[in-house]
Amino acid sequence: MSISKLTAIAALLALSAPIFTACNDDDSSKTDANYAAWNKANQAWLDEQQNRLDENGKAYYKKVVPTWNSSAYVLIHQFNDPEETKDNLVPLLTSTVDVRYRVTLYDGTPIDSSSTITSPVPGALRTQLNSSGLISGWKIALTHMHVGDTCEIIIPYAQAYGITGLNTVKPYSNLVFNMRLLDIPYYEVKP
């Protein structure tokens, strides 16, 4: 290919870049406009949960920020006594875990649960934390749980399905998981 043809192609690509960017901006703007009320309701609810206090006046949820992304977080409320599980294993990002879960939207609308899974552990999902299909909120939460912990976990939309959503999960949806970490089969030792 000649230099002049390469120059012409480069110029065409440079001129078309703003068009593609503008299309993406329009799609994002449409999503923002279509889900503005939903986004606002989710954000107000999330703010309320972050400020929620228990019967003793202490924070109901613990904000957990992973070391690998200081702008990401989840909120965790532990139902079991942490003293009973503090010496149990904690998953690594490369671990396979067995988890029982139920997930709803912020307004209580059910989305999914592990109750229909029959194998290898009935009523539990076996998954690898480094799986590309796993939302980052799960990775954050599970790497801060011990085997045997039962928690309520709020995953902000940015650590769930973001501004695009997925199937029945609308864009900007915060998710509420009730989760129990059952086991870490094939546990690997930290190097």
C-alpha cells in the first residue's frame, strides 16, 4: 500500500472518530434519560443504606473497598458472629467457591437465587472468582468473607451491571445479595 493511500485512510479515520464518539454519547445520553428516575431512586436508597444504623447506633453496613480499586466498594452486613468464623479460610481472587445466594433489586424485586442449582452442591453455586462473567462486587465481597459467613451485601451498580444492565436488571441497578460462603474447594495457599 502506498504512503498516499495510508495517509488518506488515516485522515478518514481521524475525521470519523468524532462521529463514532458522538454516537456513543447519544446512546449514553438516551440511557441516562430513560433511566433517570430509576437511577435517582437507586442512588437515594444507596445513600440511605450507607447511613443506616443498627439498634446500638453503630453503622449497620461495613463499607469494603478492595486494595486493587480504591474507587470501588460494597456494603456488607454480617448476620453470624464474626468471632465464630474468624479462623476459617478466606477466598483469594483465584479461588473456587461454593456460595448460596439470593439477589434482589433495591426495591425487593427478586432477580435470581442459587436454590435451583442441583450440582455439585445442591442449592449452591460453584464458581471461580477470577471468572470474567462474575461481577466485581462479588469478588470484593467474597474476598472479605470467611467460610461459614452469612451476609447481606449491597453492590452498587458500578460494581454490578453498570449503566447497561443485563436481562431483567435495568441500568443503574444496585443489587442486594443475601449470601452464605459454604466452602472453598481446592483451596490454594497464598505464595
